[in-house]
Amino acid sequence: MINTKLIKDIRESAKMSIKQLADHTKLSTSYLYQVERGDKEPSLSALNKISKALNTPTSAFLGNHEAVNNFFINRVDPKKNKSTYVHNLEHYHKVFPGAKDLSDIMDRIKSGDEVLPDEIMAIYNKYRLLLHENNPRLIFEELLKSMKYDVNNIDITYLYDKIREQIRLEIKFMEDRNRNAINNTNSNDN
């Protein structure tokens, strides 16, 4: 069985659009969408083209966990001399030091325990979205977690909306104060 979800995960982590993948593989975008959704299983020929375009061993998509783990954990960025995924997870861990899921996976990677690619991609994508897509609600939730609050017992949406409204009011107050200061300065100059 081919892990078609992994194709999409690797393509997205490489910041490659489905159109770009189609151009590289000479496969249609609609076919690739069907493959990524799991509606269609690619032929071995198509899988080889996809693998080459994504710079990933074909065996990574065939359930060979050793090959997949080697791809994710040992894929080295020559400039950083370490795995690109592990390097990014280390960065995310510095930004969100209290994130238990991130700490747990980093500990497992460092200790050499088996870490499944789906686990790495789930954590990687979660924190990539937090930092790069600037989803303020998710960032707020992670902030609460890092402060050791049990987010399961907090109405995050309500709290987020209240804080956002308070910030809006504070900014309006500061803008008004600055505008008044400028007006006072201008009137004193006359």
C-alpha cells in the first residue's frame, strides 16, 4: 500500500505547488490531486516520477519505515549539517519551549527512539503553520499551553476574542494620545 498522504506532506514542506509537481512529473494536476487524496493509487512509473520530483526515495512511500525514518531524520541540509526537519523542529522548540508534544518528539529523536514519519510531519506542519501562516488563534493557544494552562478547560475562542478587543482598545487609546500630543505640539508652535 502506498502512503499517498506522505506525497502531499513532502510536496507542501518543500513549498512546491501541485502545478509545479505536475510540471516536473509530466502528470496531470487532477491525477496528482486524486493521488494525494488517496482516491487513486499511482502506478509504479508515476510513483517513481513523483519520488524524483520530490527528491525522496520511492521506498519512503511504500511503507518501508526504515527508509522513511532515514529520509525524515537523516536528510541533511549541507549548510546546517543536520536534518532539515529536525533543525526546524529544534527552532520551533526554542520558540515554543513549553510545548509538550514538541518536547516529547525532540527527546525521542535525540535518544534514537523510533519516530514515525507521520508523527514528525504532524508536529512539523503544526508549528510551521503557527509560525509561518501567522494564525493568531493557534499562536495564542500554544502560548497558553507554554504557560502551563490546561487549554481543554479554557474557552480559548472567548478569551482570545476578549484579549483581541482589549488590544484594539489599547491601540486606539495610544493612537488618540499620540494624535492629541501632535495637535498640542502644533498648537503650541503657532
